Amino acid sequence: MKEAVVLMRFLRQDPIGRRFGVVALVVAWFALAWMSVAAVLVLPLLLIVSEIVRRRREDMIIVDDLEDLY
């Protein structure tokens, strides 16, 4: 909690800290405003599919094909 107090004092008193805080808020605002609903829905779907594929491949036995080269 002390770190949050120190950060808030820095953002209130220091002009560079104030500008940094404003820039961070503006960037966060644009990131949220430009994110489409499709991206919000597709990203978790892609994560779920990749996890299912990873779990299926985890059970597969990997065959080393490099032995035929020698």
C-alpha cells in the first residue's frame, strides 16, 4: 500500500509524473475504445482452442525421424 501512496504523490506533485499519468490514461482509453467486440470474443476462443490442441498433443508419443538419416 505504501507504493501506491508514493506513486500517487509522485503523480500529483511532479510535472513529469503528471504527464506520464495522463499519457498512460490516454493510451489505456484508446486501447479500450478501439477494441472491437469481435476481438473480445475471438481471443478467448483462440486461447481455448490452443489449450485443447496442446492437451491433445501432450498425450501423443513423439517419434524421432532423425534416426533414419544415419
